[in-house]
Amino acid sequence: MQVDQILAEIDSEIELLQQVRRLLAGLDGRRSKGSKAAKLAKKTAGKSKISAEGRRRISEALKRRWAARKKEASAGKLK
């Protein structure tokens, strides 16, 4: 291999690594406010992934669970 060819390959590899670095730097929270990734993150942030019905069911189940524990605790005190 000639020196010029080796240097050209090294330069192309450096450019590729710089592109990868720029992409990764954008993923670690240093995105610009106008980037597509930032807009998507803002759009989906805080959105609930569970329906109101699902939240209601969980709430009722937890209330039943704590009522049962309270009942067991009070029954244990009477003995």
C-alpha cells in the first residue's frame, strides 16, 4: 500500500468516527431545542401510558389490599 492511500483511508475513518460522535452527542441530552428528537421527547414526556379505567382499577385494588391488611392487623391485636 502506498502512503497516500493509507492516509486517505485514515482520513475517511476519522470522518466516519466524527459523524458517529456527533450523533451520539445529540443523544445524551445535549440536543438542540428544535431537533426532531427533542420535539418527540417533549411531546411524549409526562403522557400517561395507562388509561383512566386502568388507574381506577389499580386504585380500587390497592384500597382492597390496604383494607385487608388493616383488618388483619386489628384482628391480631384482639387475640
